[in-house]
Amino acid sequence: MSLPRTIAYMSAAVLIALGAGLGQGFVSANISQIAGDLGVTTTEASWLLIAFIVPRSCLPILLIKIRTQYGLRRFTEISTIVYVLADFAAVWMDDLRSAILVEFLSGSASASLSTLAFLYMIEPLSQQWRMRLGLPMALCFLAMGPSFARVISPALIGDGGLLRVHLMALGMALISLVSVYVLPLRPVPHMKVIRPLDLISFALIACGFSAVITGFVMGPLRWWTDAPWLGALLAAGVGAFAVAMVIELHRKEPLLDIRWLASPAMVHLTGALLIFRIILSEQSTGAPRMFQVLGIAPSQLVTLFSVICLFTLLGTLACVAWMKPTRVPQFHFAALILIACGAWMDSQATMDTRPEQMILSQALIAFAGMLFMPPAMISGLISAMKKGPQYILSFIIIYISTQSVGGMIGSGLFTTLVNHRQAFHYQGLMEELATTRPIVAQTLTDQATALAPQITDAVLRRAQVVTQMATDASNQAYVMAYNDLYFLTFLLAVLAASALCLHVFRDWLAARIEARRTPTPETSS
């Protein structure tokens, strides 16, 4: 393929990948603004995030078979048209119900776009560069979407609300539509691969994913013990997964091979992907929400997230330059050490910490993210291809579940622990700020005196000072809670790195023992 056409295909892949990632990023970055525009609470607006994530997590399970049975061209065109229609409808959404429907369509389109981004990125590349260059670059721009949304959202919103955000998304969708018509993908043979039981298994798996995602999004907001329906929902999700596993175990041509997924190698890979995704919640959930508590405006976070995007790209380029299947453990060890360093640096935050002080730590974590994900995905794909093409779908299901669902689990756990630790620290701080203590009483008197020119009533002055002191204590408690979680992330990264070293040492020791047991030609003769 000629160089201009190669650049065109890869540019289309970048545009499609960013479009897929920006959808979730715009919702999560602007949830308060969206709630205000729709006239609902932030908790109610969180259903929009659920409506987006659920189809994005579930649909890739079935999309591979749909693409094989009905053709790549038709799949590409319909996916992009749904993307355009969803963004077109978003311009006019004015209530929560219509917004939830639009976000569901956007999430469905995003699931297809993620697949298209991979296909367009590898289309112009030779076989040897598809794994080494195409896969990491597609992962890079898909992962960059949520951070990039925080970079451009402040400029787009300004004083005009979310209209310009929706118009930009619509513009990207229209350009993507033109791209897929001008740059067709190579057709693949049609095969009838969808079976009736596939739909039943998919429905059960989708119910399980929906229950887990809803539970971990709404759990920290509604609070787990105050909403009994959350427990029932999670239990129903586990039941749906169990029924799907029973069905799949008794099929000759299963949608996913449970026995292979339960093998030691795949359990190890799944655990590594899940733990790493939960650890990365420190960046997606920790820093933005801590700065929100400290009153930092979204426009003040632009530089921080611009650096995160840059180091995500640099981490990808490092993978492209040095990645080999034999170097996967080294890449993972380096990623975990970088995350440990970044999380430890973040754990020293104070109420005076600003985004500029966290640029280095967040850059390390962003770089580490792309040192981990492409090697892990390539390792899993190689294992799947060795077993046969039908195992690729099983691996993709594992990858999607650990990333999309794992991301929601990590975010939910992170927020839950922050709220718990904030309440603990706040109680301790308020005990120290008892007005019966002389130093606290003197501070109250001094601050009330300072407010005398503005507030003449002594009772109101004292109430104002007490309220401000309680607010400062609450903010301080939040910072201390986030520091606890940053330090916990540091410990998890160190433990994971230690476990990786032990695993590599065990493999090396087993290889040496096996080599000694194997007779050489001289000894056998």
C-alpha cells in the first residue's frame, strides 16, 4: 500500500479511536455540567455513565461473530451510522430519559468503533508490524480518549454549555463516516457462526456485566448499606454469570471456552489485567476528584491531562521500539515500579497541592499504563492463536471484562474507600477542633475579630468561622483519605511487582530443573 494511503488509514484509525474514547470522557469529565443542564442531581446523572459503559462492555462479545456472519463492510457502515445518529440526537437531548437513551446508543456505537479502530490501524501494515505497531497505537488512542476529553472540554464548554461538546462529537462522527466510505477495509469471507444459544449466553453475560457496572457506579453514591437493591442486583449478576458458564460448559461450539479460560496461564493473565486496571484507577478516579474537592477548576487541569496524553503516547512508542514476546515480564515489572513511584509521590499531597505538583507522578503512571497493556494483550492473543482462531473471542471477552468492568470496579472501590477514610479522618479532626480546647477557642476568637468589618453581628461572625473551620476540616479529611488510597496503590504495585519476580523466578527454576532431567546426546549414548 502506498505511503499516502497508509497515512490515511492510520489517521482514520486515530480519529475513530479518539471518538470512541471521547464519548465516555465527555460524560465522566462533565457530569456536574450535564446534571445542571438536565435539571437533575449528580447521582441521577450517573445513570448516563452506566448507560454508556454497559453496551460498550457487553457488545464486543457478539460483534465479532456479527462481523463474521454479515460481512465487514456492512458492519463498518452500520456501526458508523449509529455513531452519527447518536451524536446527532445528543444535540437535542433535554431530559434525563432521552439522555440515557442517547448515551446507550453512544455506548453501543463506541463498542463498534473500538473494533474499527484496531481494524483500520492494522489494515495498511504488513503482518510483522500489525502486532508490534498497529495494536499498541490503537490501544494508545483508545486509552487516551478520556484524558483528552478533559483537555478540550473546558475550551468547548466556556459559557455556552454542552452544545459545542456535542457539535464537536457530531463533527468527528461525520468525518469518520466519510472515512469508512472512502477507505474500505479488505472484505473477509462470510460464515454462519451465530447459534441460538449464543444469544442466550450473550444475554446472560450482558446481564451480569450490567449488574456489576451498575452496582459499582451507584454503590459509592447511594452507599452500599443504604440501598438494599444493590446487593440483590450484584447477586443477580453473579447468578447470570453462573448460568452462562453452565450453558457454555455443555456446548460443543461455545461462545467462550470456560475450560481454557480457567487454565492456570489464563487465570494468571486475567488476574494481572484486573489488578493492573484497578491500580490505574488512581489516575482516572483519584487525582481529578481530589482536585475537585480542593476547588480546582477544570480549566486548571488542562496542562496536567495534556502531559498525561503525551506520556501515554511516549509509553506506546517505547513499546513499539523495544517490545518482544520474550520481554513481557520486563515491561510489566518496569510498569509496576513506575506506578509505585508515582503513587508514592501522590501520597504526599496536602491541601496546598496543585496540578503542577502532580505532573511528574501522573506522567509516570500514564507512561506505565502503556508499558503494561500492549505486551499483556499481545501475550494473550499469541496464546489464543496457538490454540486456534475460535479462542481469540474468548480472550477478547477476558480483555474487555478486565478493562471496562475492571475499570468500574476499581473506580467504585476507590471511591468507597475514600469516603470511608474521609469519615474516619473527619471524626478525628473534629475531636481535635473541640471548642473547649484553649488554642481552638483562641483561633475562633481571632478569626471572628478579623471578620468584624464585614459582619457586625457577633453570633453570625462566630457561626461563619465555625462553618469555615468545619469545611476546612472536611477538605483536609478528603486529602488525607486520598493520600491513604495513593499509598495503598503504592503497596499494591510493590506487591504485584514482587509477585511477578517470584513468578519469573519459579519459571526460571522449573526450566533449569527440566533441563537437568532431559538427557543430552552424550549421556544417552
